Amino acid sequence: MLFRLRPYLPTLAIALVLTYVCIQYLTGDKGFFSQESRDKDLVVKEKRLAELKVQRADLEARAKYLRSDNLSKDLLEERARLLLGLTEPNAYVIRYDSVGNVAS
């Protein structure tokens, strides 16, 4: 019986490989049916990129004022107070953690 099926084995192997490739084309991570989820991810990542660009521009502007040729005494004092935890004698300090909760 195996001798009668032997000529069809290469055809069967090719058919199995083609079936696997077609299924991956349709349902894989980069498949035809996952385009919508990739579009949603792209929108979220573009929004995050825009936020990071704004944050970077702000940090670059602040860094510009901390260089020795453009030293802003107010900004330098603000950064020193923030980093050292110093305030004016009659001021209250409320510290927040990264989530926005009041730190103890």
C-alpha cells in the first residue's frame, strides 16, 4: 500500500506547507486579519511619540538655561531646591510619587 502512495508524498508535503503558509498569512502576527489591531497600536504609539517630543523639547529648553553661557539663576535655584528638598522657611512641601499619590 505504501508503494502506491509514494508518488503522492511530495505533493502532500507541498500541500501541507502551503496550507501552513496560508494560515499564517491570514491569522499570524502580521497577518491579513490583524491589520486593525496594528492600526490601533500605531495610533497609540504615535500619540506617545508626540508626548515624548513635547517632553524632550521642554527638557532641552531647560537644559539650555542651565548651561554656563545662559545660566538662569531662577531655574538653577528651583532645580537645587527640588533636588536637595530645600524650601523657604514658611513654605509647605507636598511631594508626589510617580503615580500622583502623596508621598509620605
